[in-house]
Amino acid sequence: MEDLLILVNIILAVILIIVILLQRSEGGALGLGVSQDNFTSARSVGTFLTKFTSIIAALFIICSIAIVAISRDELRETQSVLEQEEEENPNLPQIPQSK
């Protein structure tokens, strides 16, 4: 299940990159050279590509959160590295406890 979600997440990331690169630039680089015309166009209704970008971005975030939730469940079943080492070699010196 986790592998399938990772594959879907990679596909969504590639689609998101392509859709963002297809969009028309709305101004200067990083806000440089912004004029009043750009503010009015930013408030206009979004085109198909901007709506599609927001949908793909939302799916990407949801898929990423699902991957984290699944991987956290798997991590709870495992032990820490110190506990695994103690089970394999019980004759190792013990870590002193702090007071």
C-alpha cells in the first residue's frame, strides 16, 4: 500500500511540475517589476490551469500525509536501535542511568 502511494505521489509531483511550467508568467521574477496591472489580473477568475494546479497540489498534499500516517504505524511496531542491540548481545555493558 505504501509503495502504491509513493508511486502516486511521484506521478502527482511530475504532473504538478509540468502544469506549473505550462502556466503563463504573471510578472517579474519574485515580485520584481510589479505594476498595478498585475494586481487586477491576480484577482480575476482563475483559468483551467490554475484550478487544475490547485487540485493536483491538494491531492499531492493529501497523498503525502497518507504516506506519513502509514509509515508512522509501521515505525511503532519496530524497536529502537538500542533495544535491538540489547536483544542480540545481552553481555554488552549497560548505559548508566542519570539521577
